[in-house]
Amino acid sequence: MKPTASQPRRRSGVRTGAAALAAMALVLLAGCTTVAINPNDGSAPNVTIKVQGPNGYQVATSTNYANSSAQEPVNIMCIVEDPQGVKSINLHVSDVTVDAVNCGGAIYSGNYSVNGLPAPISDTLSGASGKVPTKLSGIMQISGILEAQKPLGVTKKCYPANNTHITVRCQGGNWASNAAVATASTTLQVNF
């Protein structure tokens, strides 16, 4: 379902060039089921993360990333559902640091940023038409060899060390006026 003039969408996280291809970001209005906005919604949206495997997308709380040229891209799907209407979706790497890096075989402990991660995917519906979808989903792809920040004085390339991880977060919102049930989130641990 395409947004119409009565239901414009705002999108953030503009990507250019290689970053756009690496992120392969997509936010979809899944299905065409729409409902009237309900500010009295008494329950939080259902938020799920799925990772694509050989048998399609499966619910996951963690996944492994070999960080080598042999590593297949990892497709991560965020799904936000609410029978009383979905307002927003946000899929992003919420913890972009690892606690150890491997630089030419030497391991350095600390707090190092991982480079080459996809840009966040975010969409918030305006609700101008009074009708909103009951489901939104977005897909993020982690691909390629991810490098990490170099420790001070190190000249060799650095990569996230084995047994470290980053965290991907999926957040969703509904139209509830009660802040306690207006949002929900879940996370995925990506292990190196």
C-alpha cells in the first residue's frame, strides 16, 4: 500500500552511495489492513525481530557474524504489530561498540566503535487520514567485513575480536495516549 496525500510518511536515515547498498533498508506497510486511530489503546505494540536463514525469516534473540569475505549478509527484520494501529517503527544498531578488537593478531581490550554498520531505519506515520496500518516492518542488512576503531598508536587494520558483539534494537509505537503502553522494543545480539 503506498502512502497517499492524506497519509504522508516521513522517513529519516538518508543514505548515499555504498552505504545505501549496504543497508538495503526498507520500511513496508505490510498488508493493507487499516484501522481508525485509537488513543485509548490499552496495550503496547507487539515488536519482533527475525533473522533470515535458509528456511526464511525466523524469530531470533542472537545471531552470529563471521566477519570474513565468506560471511553471507545478515538480513534483520523488525516487525511492529498492533490490532489498534501502528504509529512508528525504528530499527537501528543501538550498541555500536565492542569491548575488544583484533589488530593484526593482537587483541586490545577497551571500548571500540564498529565501522560500516547500516544506517537506522525509521518511519513515523502522520495519521492525517485517521486510518493507520496494523503492521509495519523494516529490513536492515549487515554485510561485508566490518572494521573497528583502532586503539591509540596502532597502525594495522582492526576488526571486532571473537566473542564480542553489537546490539540491534527494534522499537515500535502505537497511538495510545498512555505513555506506558505507547511503545515497545526488543533486541538482537550480533556475535562476532
